Amino acid sequence: MENQIFESIAPVIRKSKHVRINKENIKTACSQFNLGEAKYWMAESPYDLSGLSDSQKLNFIFVFGSINFCYWGSPKWTVEYRGAQYDGAWGMIACMGKAIEAGIPLLSAGYLSSLGESDFARIVAGAVPIPLFSERLCILKEQGRILEEKYQGQFLNVVKQADNDALRLLNIIVDEFPSFDDSATYHNQKVLFYKRAQLAVSDVFRTFAGTGFGNLKNISQLTAFADYKIPQTLRKLGILEYAPELAEKIDRKIQILLNSEEEIEIRAQMIWAIELMKKELQKKNPCITSMDVDSYVWLLGQDKSPDDKPYHLTRTVFY
């Protein structure tokens, strides 16, 4: 079985005019990678899931995956947790960790389905209001309702329905929960990305170390998770190259429209660049997967420097 995302992005790779991949720089970058030091990205996050039961861990992955998107803004949304400041995905995990530690039943589908605006505002309270607050709240209420109506309130039952198949789990998540249906149209052809859905499947696999609920065949068929941070790092490595007009927009922090040619090409070329990197790295380590490379590059992007160029800005619930 092959992930249909690959077939869907192929026309974008062929026709792309705003973004290209520098294949020579892939070899250079990969020669400097030490994947022996690669870590699972969530293992580096501020909240430790080890104290949760298996069903709670799965619900955590699902809730986080539902609202893990679009954190950028000026000033930036940041939160404090255990004496440290966090933003982005780690900021969201910190908020969830604080809520759970405070006894808020954030992992309960019943609680989510009736979650009020003021309660959610307290959960995600930061230095400034979180972007797309209303969209996040709406998604959580919908996820809670669907889990209650179809899956006895547990994401565990979604995972069980997949019969230990990563691609089957991916399709169930996208089909059953509308907010995960991350796709676009490029030159009259449908392009699939499924960033948050694929990340949720990957997180199930990695959280359970490939055993138990994480024993998922076809896990190597997942693509990279097309977001805004990894393209930034790939550009820094000289792997993704932008046409002058697009580069100027990004550098001047002009928003790139959702589902525009430019935005679709950035995401599709990012996925394909990670695939090419994986193939290069597999020459030394045949077991390397796309999600391994994705996690490695994402963590590289957390090592910020003042001269970093901006990431592209698109307002979306998909990443």
C-alpha cells in the first residue's frame, strides 16, 4: 500500500515555478547530519506523557493534533510553564500539561464537546491571545462530539479500528474528523497534505515505541508533515530555493495566501525534499523514515539564530 499523498503532489513537483529543490545541497546537508543523535520531537517537549495511562496518552495525542497549528503573530503567543517560556507546538503542549495538572478534564470527550469560550481561554492563556482561538475551540467541540457519538469517547477506539495499519488509521482520521482533511487544488488537481493527521499517526507510533497501540504496519509510508517551520530550515540549508518574488514576500513577512500556487508549492516541495533526503540518508542507514528526517529537521529549526530568514506566513488551521 502506498500513501496517496505522493501521487497527489507529483503534478506540483513537475509544474512548480515558485519553488525548487537544490539536489546538490541535499547531499551536502545530509553528509553533516548525525541521525544517531536524532530524537523524537515530542520527547523534547515540556510535558512528560509517561504518567498518563495508554488511553490518556492516545487522547492527548488526538487533542494536541487537533489544535496544533498556526502560532505566528506579532507579538508572538508565548506561555510560561515550570519557569520557562514556550511558543508554537511546545507552547500548546505546555498549556495542555498545565491544564491536566490543574485537574481540568481536557482529555475527556464529554468535556471537550461542551467546552466554553472562557474555559478554553484560560487553558491557552499566554502573553497575547492565541491566533485562531475561535477555530481551535470549534474544532475541539467537534472532536469531542464525534468521539462521543462514534467512539465511546476514546481515540483508542479509532486506533483499534485501524487494525494496526498506519495508512488505514490516517484515512479513518481524515474521513471521520473533518478538520483533519488538509487538501488543496492545484491546476484543477487535488493535492493531499494531511499534515496534522499524519503527525497524529506518527505520534501514536513513536509514543508507544512501535509496540502495543504503536505497532503500525506501513508506518514508513508516511510523508513529511508539511508545515511552515521545516521549509524555513530547508531554505537555510540551501535545499529549498524560492523565486525572487516569493522570497521577497516571505522576507518582508507578507502573507502567502492559503491554497495559492506559492503556498501549495512550498508544502509539496518540502515533502519531496524530505523524501530525497531520506533516500540519501538511507545509503548509510536503510531504516531511516520520512518522519525521522522530518523530526530531525524540525528540531534543527528550534535552534534559532538572529540572522535566520522568516518562515512563510499563511493563516490556516492545517499547520
